[in-house]
Amino acid sequence: MSAILEVSDISKSYGGIQAVDGASFTLDKPGIYGLIGPNGAGKTTMFDIICGRQVPDAGKVLFHSSRVDGVEPYKLARQGLARTFQECRVLPEETCLDNVLFAAQSKRMTSEMLQVFTRNTKHRRDAEVEARRLLRLINLEKYADQPASDLSYGQRRLLEIVSCFMSKPRILLLDEPASGINPTLLNTLRDFLVELYEETKIVFLIVEHNMEFIMSLASTIIVMHQGKVLMQGAPEQVQADESVIDAYLG
Ligand SMILES: Nc1ncnc2c1ncn2[C@@H]1O[C@H](COP(=O)(O)OP(=O)(O)OP(=O)(O)O)[C@@H](O)[C@H]1O
Ligand SMILES: [Mg+2]
């Protein structure tokens, strides 16, 4: 069986800065994967390349054996690639429910989803049922009809993550989902991701600096350092690796 995501020899520089420098890794089966490394290691740049926001200088990205580097983000979203950003992006004046419904529409505009905001009340109703189910799973159901500005920063991040699932992605990239989230919400987020993984069995690729969170969640960790992939392995292997300890964990 071919890999789900294959990143081969990717390089990307911004002016004189080599953000990614010949990085390769393969995600060959569904699972929760962590992408870790020090500040400036190239993790977000790697996400930007995988989801089409940046075109690499060299290398290629294969998604289910199709070449996707350089393909526009909206086309990749339609192919089932969803992501969140390092900075939180919700619409503060819209209700939490509408934020989730809007994400369904904007991230993957299948004809079915497009009808969410049209006169087809059946589709709108189905989407709303799903949106409320997801909000319930992340403990935000009681805010469904309130503006997102009523939420704490951490809750807004959860709202953004929940929204990704409306497009029924085949791969989900989360950039530092735990940042700015208090310990209680962090447990809610972990439980939510485990539950949604069990339900969807897709690839979750998660950039994270919170080691306790990512090591307890992911079954495979990829470590980046200075634009390169230092190693890929099980959390316990990674945590015991001298080169990883020197570069990051130490
Ligand atoms: N748009 C850009 N223009 C110029 N330099 C950039 C740009 N994006 C990233 N860089 C630089 O590329 C390098 C890698 O940045 P990147 O954001 O990918 O790292 P990161 O691993 O996500 O770091 P962090 O953990 O701090 O989020 C850094 O030196 C950064 O300053
Ligand atoms: Mg980053």
C-alpha cells in the first residue's frame, strides 16, 4: 500500500534563511503523528509547503501518491487536507455555531457543503446537527449560539480545531494546538483528538512544543532541527535519543 503522505528532500529558503533544508519523512498509515523541534526548526514552513501556502525550492510532496507541492491550498482542501494555524483564526463576531458551519463551507467546498448556506434546509440542518455534535464533544455546546468573542483564547483555539472536522478531512495538520490552553482545556482537547481519531482513522500531524501533551498523544514523533529531519520514531525512542536531547529536549 502506498504512503498517505510522503515528503522527499524538501528545501525552502526565505532570502538568506534556510527554513527547510532537505527534509524527508513518510507517514505510511493512519495515526497521530507529532512534529517537534526547536523554534525556527522549519515546522510551520513544512506545514505551509504541505498545504500549498508555500512552494518549495526543491523536493516533492506526495499525498496518496499524487504530487501536491505547489498545488493551491483551496484545491488541497478539496482533496481533504485541513489545517489550523499557529495563530488562532476564528470570526469573533459570528456565533460559535456559525464559525463551525462557515469552516465547513470555506475549507472544502463540495457541492453538498455549498448548499449549507443556500436554501437547501435539509443540508443546512444536517450540517448543524454535526456542528453541534462536535461542539458538544469539545464542551462548547453551551456557547453555540453566542459570539466567539465570548470565549477565552483557549476555547477559541478549540473552536478552530473542531471546525476542521466539518470538512471531513483525510489528513489534518494542527500547528501548536496546545499553545495558550490551560491544563483543564488541554485534557478536553486530548480526549477530543483521541475520540475523533478513533472515529475517523485519518492522519493527524501535530506540531507541538508541549512535550507532555504530544508524547502522550502521538504514536510516532518526527523531530526537525535546523530545517532537517533529525529522527522519526516512537515517543520513548525519541525521548531517549542523544541527538534529540542535545538539539531540543535537553
Ligand atoms: N515568511 C517568512 N519570511 C522570512 N523568514 C521566514 C518566513 N517564515 C519562516 N521564516 C524563517 O524560517 C525559519 C523557520 O521558521 P518556521 O516558522 O518554519 O519555524 P518553526 O519550527 O515553526 O518555529 P516555531 O516553533 O517558533 O513556530 C525561521 O528562521 C524563520 O524566521
Ligand atoms: Mg511554527
